[in-house]
Amino acid sequence: MPFFVYRITGERQLEQLDVFDKYQDAKKLVRERRANADDNDVATYRMMFAKSALEAETLLTAPRDDRVIGED
């Protein structure tokens, strides 16, 4: 399965940047983009391991539950 790299802006608007077969290559691109981002850039960069671009985008846009660290 490939690694998809996305730029995420605003209300989870996705822009696919690239697709890689190797984790190291995808990780390198994400780190470069994060390091070179302007201070005014509100975008985040994410890598997703998925069968297809559609699955990757579904996983990235799905709402996440708050983590429960312990009981009150």
C-alpha cells in the first residue's frame, strides 16, 4: 500500500502533494514541508498509509473522538 502526503487547510480541505511506496520518502517530504512552511501558513502536512487516495482522504477528514487519558 502506498503512502499519501497531503496539505490540509481550513475546514479539512485536502491537497494531495505526492504518493510514495516507501515510508522514508513520504516522511522526508512531510518534514521538509513542515520545516519550510511560512509563519503565516496555517496548513498542516500529513502522511496517510492507505489502499487508495479515496481511503486516505476519508481517514483524514473523519472526525476524531477526544482521547480519554484517565477517569475523573
